[in-house]
Amino acid sequence: MADKGMAADIAIDHAGGDVVLRVSGDWTLANAASLDARVRKILASSTNATRIDVSGLGRLDTTGAQLLLALRGDHADPEFLGQIGEERSSLLHTVSEAMRAPVSPALPQTWSPLDLLERIGRGMQTLGRNALQLLGFVGLVLQSFAASMFVPRRWRTTSLVFHIEQTGLDAVPIVALLSFLIGAVIAFLGATVLRDFGATLFTVELVSYSFLREFGVLLTAILIAGRSGSAFTAQIGSMKMREEIDAIRTLGLDPVHVLVLPRVLALVIAMPLLSFLAIIAGIIGGAAVCALSLDISPTMFISRFQETTTLRHLWVGLGKAPIFAFLIAAIGCLEGFKVSGSAESVGEHTTSSVVQSIFVVILVDALAAIFFMEIDV
Amino acid sequence: MTEADVIIRVQGLRNQFGTQVVHENLDLEVRRGEIVGVVGGSGSGKSVLLRSIIGLREPTAGSVEVFGQNIASLTDTQRTQLETRYGVLFQNGALFSSLSVRDNVLVPLREHFDLPNDLLQRIATLKIALAGLPADAADKFPAELSGGMVKRAALARALALDPEILFLDEPTAGLDPIGAAAFDQLILTLRDSLGFSVLLITHDLDTLYTICDRVAVLANKRVVVAAPLAEVERYDDAWIREYFGGPRGRSAHKAALAATGH
């Protein structure tokens, strides 16, 4: 119906005392814009039409019928429906019935500065609610863990191993590669700055300290939040959507125990291992740059590394890994449970899960850095 | 019925997934103004047939003509133009979940026609009312609607461009009997007043008995018979006998007879 067909029009005919509106052409959606303008003009002018002549009418669809009925207005023309033919009169009848239904006006879309305040307020409220929910959920997971820890029969070993493979083993290549590259970048940065002081050798400390204490575990946490935290949300979210969570409940099982514990434990086990790998890869990246462009041979790198670095830096770094893992997994699962009916909501909560876990990880990392500085480790 | 009255003609259709042949040499015709119901067992390829006709699936062989145009040979522009002439109601409504019912109806109108906003709003309001939805449903989102209302909202969207053919995929599936009967009546009323043709897929025997002018039975990879229901019931085929002669078939038949007063 994209073709315009016969042009539609309304002619005003003064025949004696009668004012006749002669309708012609195709009254279809394609002509609706011009017809609508015409109808309004006639209705606005004080043309007191007594009759509508539809003998010249071409095609008529629902939109055309709607406009025709609007043109007729309130003064019912007794002949009007009669002369239009049976088929069309039933169309007009159905449309006029539908038009009589009460109309709800489209919601006005206005904006005021107050809305901005309202949004900020809502945002804060959501933030507070999310924090409370997360604390509650962490408690729930710990409780569930405590309840099943000493009951080997209730251990979900298969599920646990599956998730360790998915979140740990499968993430090895990406974590190792990215850490290697970041290690190389840090070595370059350090070398550029330190060269001015003639202290190029300190690049070794820069790379090893930063990776042992911070970057190894932080990089892994961010990657895992994007890779596994989001996957947890999507998995649990789509199960929630298909009422699988409800099914688990009605079968007398505990969703936290069945779905959350294996994921949380898997990540708590996998993440320190991945972080260790990231630390090694990052230091190798640094060593590679040192060897290739700073004339610090690998042997020199290792001996310098051994001289200056103590083991406690590794513990400071790796100690954070299980905490980050727990938080990422808990947020991922919690967001999954928050999914409601629609598929869109799965996407929303997946995004939210990644944003929240990265935020929480960096926040906790900053707090830990201050703590370790204060106690002088 | 003259040749010109045939608006959908499927000839020698063959659909194949890997080694599994779903349709083989399938023929079907739909004439102007009639309501044709397609029935068949689960997995008999009803939905695949529908998808082939509306052009969502390219058949392995055979031709599908809609309004006398072979859809396989159309250019993209012609295809789009053809698509504005039919409305499709998907089984689960397929409403855009990020848009309100009103905006869902407005999507095709905004895309294909350049109309002033207040006229668009009036047209959308009319379609929503035609589909039998209460006025306050217009600004709700699909997630807030009940199953029956989703179908009606989807129908309002399918009616947006005044289609000449309406394709319905299981229109009454998931509705309660009262809602299903009301929906059947709505389709019938709209067909009578707006004058479109309907091709529907259904499992609902009541729908077949109350609104279908002809019924096409899909079995053994083809349309076994396509005729008015009375003829189909008498057709000699094991599946058809079981389908219409079973307890559900008999009760639907009785209900239909009672309703028409025979």
C-alpha cells in the first residue's frame, strides 16, 4: 500500500441551502496526512455541512474510515451509511465502535530540573538497596556453606569441577596473555622515567612489586568479573526467566546450595591460581622487555629480583584473590536472581553485575592498599 | 472462485533440514477473504510452512506466490512493499519489549509513512481499540500484560498497516477458553468488517469449528486435504480420523453445532 493510488480530496459544494461535502479518491493510510489536514480545516471553518456525498469514494481502509467518521462529526447523517454500501458500512460501523472506546491520552513527555534531582535520589536509593542486598546475600551464601561444609553427601563435586574448568582453566590463555602485555608496558614506562635518573635497573623492582602486590590479582579480578561474573548472571538469570529456579525450590532443593555454592567455591579456588599465573606472566613480560631493550639480561633480572623482593609481597597480592573471587561470584549470582520475566532484564542485570563487581573489587583493593600501608607490610 | 481470487499459492514446496525432509511437493492455496486453518501433528512443519510463506525461510525447492508475485524473485524494495501488505501475529506475540503497546503499533506506521504525530496517535489508539484492548493498556509495556492482552496487542500491531492477509501462528495457544473464544470472535468480526484474508496455524479444535472457512491438513510432508471442515472430517485418513474423531474433536464439533443452532 505504499503507492498513493488515486489522490483523495473533499470538495465543498453549495447546492441551494444544502452544503454538501463531496468525498473522492482513495481514503487510505498513504493519503492520510493530507486528508487529515483537510478534514481539520473543514471542521475548524464553520462549514455547516448537511450531507456527505461518498459516491466518488475509492478505496477505504480503517484509517480512512476513521477520518471519514471524524469529518462526519456529531451530526449523524441518516443517509450517510446507507449510500456507502454494505461492506463498507460494516467497516465504518466497527471503526466507529472502536472510536467510541474511552481514549487515554498519550502520556505527556515533559522534563524539568526536578526530574534530575529525582533521578539522583533514585540512583542513591538503588545503590543503598544493592549494598544491603549484597550483604544479605553474602550472609546467606556463608550460612549455606557452613551448613553443607561437613556433610560430604551434599557436596556438589561435579558442578564444582565443571565451574573450576569454566572459570579457571578456560581463562588461562587470556589472563596469561594480557598480564604478559601489561608487564611489558609497565617495564617500558618504568624504563623511560628511570633512565633519566640512571636507575634503569629499578625497572625490575617496579615490575615485580606492582605485579606481586597489585596488578596480578587486580587484572585477573577484572578479567574474571567480565568473563565469569557476567556468565553467572546470564546463566542464573535465564534459569530464573524459565522458572527453573522455582522448579528447584518446589523440588525441595535450595537454589543457593545448588547454583550459588559451586560457582562461588569454584571461583574462590580458581582465582588465586589464575592470579599466581598472572603474576608470573606479568613478570616474564617485564623481563622480556628488560632483556630486549634495556640490556638487563634474564639472569641479571632474576638475581636482582631475588635480592630485592621478599615473599610477603606475594602473600599481600594473593591474599586478596579469594576475597575478590568471593565478591565477584556473589554479585554475579545475586544479579542473576534479580532477573525478572523479560530477556531484556537478563542483559540489564549482566551489565550491572560486571559494573558492580569491578567497582567493588577496585574499592576493596584501595582499602586493602591503605590497610597494608598502615601496618607497614 | 476465479484465478484472480487466489492470493497465496504455494506449489511444489520442499523444505529440508540436513537430511530431514519436512515438506515434499506441498501445494496450498488461499483465496481472498477466507480464513484458512492449517492443522497437523507436532513436528509436521506447520510453522516452517508459515515461515516459508512470509519469506522468513527460503524453501529448498518449489515456489511461493503472494498476490501473484513469486517472493523468491523479488528485489528488496519489492519485498518490503509486499511485506507492508501482510500482518503477522507470532505465537508469543513478539512485541518489542522495550516499547509500550502504543509504540509497538506505531513502529510500522512511523517506518513506512510520514504522518503528523497527533494523527499517528489517533491511528494507534484506533488499532488498539479494534484489537479489543482497554484504553489504559496502550501505555503499558509487554511485560506488564497478561497472555491474552499480549496477543491482542500483537494483533493491533499486525493490523497497523491495514494488511490484506493476516498470518496467525497459534493465535489461541496459552489462552483460557473464554479468552480463546473471544479472540476467535474478534478475528471473525475484523475479517468481516476489514475484509482481510487469514491463514492461521492452530491446535485449537474450537477455532477450526468456529471461524475457519477451510482447513488444510498437513501430514506425510504435504497438504493431504484442504477443504471445508465437513469434507475434511469425512476424508479417509487415519490421522484425520483420530484428530477429529477423538474425544476433543467430538466435543468441539458438538459445541459448534450447538452454537449455530443445528
